[in-house]
Amino acid sequence: MFGQLREDTRAMCERDPAAKRCLEVALSYPGVHAVWGHRIAHRLWNHGFRLVARLFAHVVRLLTGVEIHPAATIGRRVTIDHGMGVVIGETAEVGDDVHMYHGVTLGGNVNKPVKRHPTVESGVQIGANATLLGDITIGENAAVGAGSVVTGDVDPGTTVAGVPARPVGE
């Protein structure tokens, strides 16, 4: 587990040009703290301590401004820059090396106990205040522009932007 925490810190150090030292990131970046908190809450959730996991996730949200449901799956080296206002729903799946900015929502669009949140594959970048809704897939190495609303699948390597989001250049 400690190796994964170091990996998360290094990933943010590499992605944020404002980060001067990894110690600074480890001590003062709420997005990093939210991911760490989620890793603990997710383990509690998976070991059947669901109420404790929900309460722990709630405390992490109060401290960081980032809400990640304990059942959501978060990959390695996921970074949340600035963090405030990020919401990641229960059935969301986030791959490795995903970078997202403040205000991102990975939300559901149905009120049923089914897969209802996005799957974000590895290497994706999600701009500030982007909203991704429903059981959709954002393909590997895709990018979602700031303020975009995405309600359909995004092909790997594609950049989308706008409301509704469309591939850039179309």
C-alpha cells in the first residue's frame, strides 16, 4: 500500500508544473489526499465494512472537497489536480494514469442499481468542470475538454469538447 501512495505522489509531481517537491505534494495536495482516502475506503468496502467505508469517505470529502464513492474503482497513478468539487459515483471505473481537474463529475443517469457511471480507460485527461454521465466508456488516451458534457462513448485517442461533447474538429 505504501508503494502505491508513493506512486500517486510521484505521478502528481510529474503532472503538475507548480509542484516544486514531492514532499510538498504529499503534505498539501487535497486531490492526492482524496485518492489516498479512497484507497482506504475502497478496501474497507471490499472487506464488508460498508458503513465504516461510507463514513470514512464522508470525512475525506469534508477535508478535501472531493467525493468518491467507496465502491468506485480507481486505478494506479490517478491524479486529481486542485480537486474541489470532483464527484465520482459508485459504479465508476477509472483506469491507470488518468488526470482530472476540479469540478469533474463521473455521474449516473439512471436511478437503478445497475452500472450507471462512466468507465474511464487509462491515460485519459479530463478538463475542469467536465461532466460525464451514464454507463459510457472514455477510451484510452482520450481527452475531455473543460466544461464539456459527455453522454456517449469516446473513442480511444479522441479529444472531445462542448455541450454536448463532440470530437474536436467536427
